Amino acid sequence: MTSSGIIPSAPAAIGELAQSRGVRECLQWFAREKQWINEQHIQLCRIPAPTFLEQRRAEWMRDQFHLIGCEAEIDRAGNVIARLDSDVSKPFIALTAHLDTVLAPRNRDEVIVDPDGTIHAPGASDNGAGLAALLAVAHAMKSSPPIEGARNAALFVANVGEEGEGNLSGMRYLARQSALASGVSAYLVLDGPCLERITAQALASRRFEISFNGPGGHSWSDYGNANPVHALSRAIVWFTERCENAMIPSADACGPRSSFNFGMIEGGMSINSIPAVARAKVDLRSENNAKIDELVDALADAVERARDAENQHATGARLTAKLKEIGSRPGGQLAPDAPLLAAIRAVDNHLNIRSRLDCASTDANIPLSLGVPAISIGAGGQGGGAHTPSEWYRPEGRDLGLKRILLTLALLMREGGA
């Protein structure tokens, strides 16, 4: 690669790499071991791994890496770290996939497999697809000759804490605190199946819990006590009305996009009791960090106004309010001429994959915020219903995703990603 990140004669470079013995035998392994890959995918989906409870799946992934012949361990954060051998003298290109899921099967019977191989299960697509690809690439590379001319080594990571309130904890540890952090020159993150998007811009987000607390009471005899649910309702309405039009442009408007979502609301114990507490959790996102700060200020103002309004209407006991930050994902962006971006584009051109740059919140947020090259891509196949009980994954087309991952990883191992 040149200093500008452009690969001279990219088609020829990728074509030559694809014909090298190590890569060629890996590609043959993918074609030969489709059933093994599908079986690993099904098995891992049957191990529940909701955020903060990934240990069983992590142990299973570690054991699979051991069976493949890789060096593997679980780090202090709960991430599974695997290498093809014990050599740590070369810089690493990290291939990662998150372990956790938003929902999890309650038992093995909730994982249903159709005759065509379609898997119906929470997390089958996000991120069963990524984890299955992680194992497949590691197994193929371990079973084949080394990548010729490699100046970097592959590091395989199944990390915790990507979803929800996990707050990217696994990647934070890996990229900031781990002993391996300084040795990773680029991150290739596998998340879901989609091949059409290359996430090279990290979508920043901040998450908050709003809570209103009062003495509660009987709906009749204690009527007049401040009601936390009433206050919470006011806060949501005032924030929504202020931000929907004035602060967040429509989807077809120019400029950076922003969003907000009240995803959880709870409070009260019975219909004839004044609640003692009411809570809500809200997610704020924007392509612009300054806009997120504006949304946070608007949220704080709505909470204060709602507290004061409810207390002014109360003839009895008053309530208090608290706004607590429960998550923050930093933003960042890969430079347009970054070698990592040049590598994935060259591979996509070779494989006739039509892809486009995307902005999203993924594990790539952390390295991008630290100035370390990173992208997030899909692992191939087809999927849908992510984050719902009806999530599904179909392995048709998985082979194209695996070829893309391997060629990109091999190119980065030879040329570097920074």
C-alpha cells in the first residue's frame, strides 16, 4: 500500500493473494466444511448469552478454539482471546465478534432449525453469524499453510458487553487496558450477516435512567401526594415535543442525523396505589457530538420541569428526581484514505460485492475513538428480526462472507491496517 492507503493495481494484488497456497486452501476448507460451520452456529445459539451473562458461551468458544488447535484463554473482562500459535512478536490484526445477545433462548427447544438450515433463535443473526464466522476463519487458517509474506498475526476475539447496557465493556478492556492493546494495529469487527454495509464511522450515543421518587400511598386516602408516574409522563412528553421537530431534523433533511428512544418505562404496584417510584431509560444518538450534548441538556431540563410541576400541583408529600448516565459510546471515523478501508474496498471489488459506507454503533466505536483503524462488517448469509423473539438466520450466501473476511484479513496481515 502507498502512504495514502491506496493499493497499487488492487485487482491484481487481490487476485495474486487469492491464488496463494494458504488462502486457496482456506477457501477450499470453507467449501468442504459447510456442515461443520452450520453445526457450530446452531450449538452456540443454544447457549444463552444475554449481556452480563456470557460466561457459559465464552467457555464454549474457548473450548472450540482449543479443539481447533489454537492458543485460547478468557481475559479479565470475560473476552475469549485466541491465536493460531504462541508467537506474540508480530503486531496483531484483531478479528472480533461479540458474544452477547439482547434476548436469549430459555431452553434448547427454542432454537429451531428448518430443513433448509434456517435457524430461528434469539441472537441467531446478531451475533451468531459473527461468532460462527470467527470459528470458521480460525479453523480454516489453522488447517492451512500460513499466509505468505504476513508481517502481522491474526488475533481472534469473542468479546462481551456489546449490546444494550453492556456499554462495549469487552472492547473497552481489550483496546484500552489489556496487555494486548498496544499490539493491535487494526480491528475487523464481525456483526450480523449483512455484506452491503461497511461501518467506518462510529455513531456516538449516551444512555440515561430517569427516576422520580416519592412516598407513594393509597390512591384515595393519600390523594395529593406527588405521583412519580405523572411526573415521568410529563418529562417524556415535554422532551419529545421539544426535540422531535426543533432539535432533530427529518430523515430526508441535510446534515448530521440524531435520534432518541425511550425504550423502558416502569413504575407502580397496583391500580389503586400511588407509585413510590417511576423510571425510564432513554437512548440518545447522533452523528454529531455537539448535538448529543444539546439532547442531554434538553433531557435534564425536561426532568427538572416535570419534578417542579408535579410538586407544585401536590397538596401532600413531594417527590425528587434523578438523571443518571448508564452508558456512553464514543464516536469516531476512519479516514477516507485509510489502508483498512482501501483493503475492504479492494476485496469487495474482487468479489463483486456492492457495499457502501455506513455510520452505526458497534464494537468498532472504541478503537475508532482511540484513533486505531477499525471497521465493522457482516459475516454473510441472510438474517432478520434482530433483537426480537422472531430472529432468524439462513446460511445461504455465508461462503461469500467468509471469503470476504479471509481475503481482507490476509491482505491486512501482509500489508497492515494503519
